[in-house]
Amino acid sequence: MKKEIRIPAYKRIWCKIRYYQQLNDITNETLAKYLNISVRTLSTYDKDAKNLTLGSIDGFLYNTGLSLEQLNTL
């Protein structure tokens, strides 16, 4: 049997956040403020976003005015 490749939820969400950043020309500094993290943490999340918290995601959604459903459709 082939093993199904699964993308973890945190990685999928992180990719959507970075994609939204590119689409809307948001700086790393602004994105870090939206997520309530440091700019350095952004590059850490690029390597492995497993420490991305629900609080950070909620802050991003609040600051951008997006819903989780809207983020998911990007």
C-alpha cells in the first residue's frame, strides 16, 4: 500500500498566511505585528510552523478582517 502524503494543518495555514502576505504586499514587520510575534520568528515558521499558535492565527484573522473560511479558500 502507498502511504498517503498528508500536509499538517499548521503547515497548510502557514502557507496560506504567507500567500495572503504576498497577495496584499504586506511587509514582514506588519505580518509579525498581526501575529503578535517577532520578525525572526517568521523565518523560523518558514522552516517549521509547528509552534504556530491559535492565538497568533486569531490575531492575524482579526487584524486582516478575514474569517478562517476565507483564509482556507486562498
